[in-house]
Amino acid sequence: MSALTREERRDLFLKVAARLFEERGYANTSVEGITRELDLTKKAFYYYWKNKQEIVQEIHDRGLRLMHE
């Protein structure tokens, strides 16, 4: 996965996290679960976000922006 740019890796995290939140719900989706799906470490996740709430907020904000385009 090192061939991806930072932005591409971030987008991949967001896509996988959004899918897992939809499939499992917020409470049943963990940072570990997200990173496991991507075969990455939690350290990689925390490079972009402080916690699970921050990635949810970004997914939400991106969704709202898409709705207004």
C-alpha cells in the first residue's frame, strides 16, 4: 500500500470506514477493525485522525459537501 499518496490512503480509510459503519454500526466498528480491513496499523490511522469520532465527522462533512455540489 506504500505506492499510494497520503491523500489516496486517507480516501481509502474513509471509504472502508464508511462501509463498515454502514454494515456494522458505529458502536460495532473499531479503529482496529478499520485498519484490519486495510491491512494497516493503528498508527497509520492515527496519522490522520485522533479518534473514531474524527473520521465519522469527516465522512459526514464530505457527504454534506457532495449533496451541495
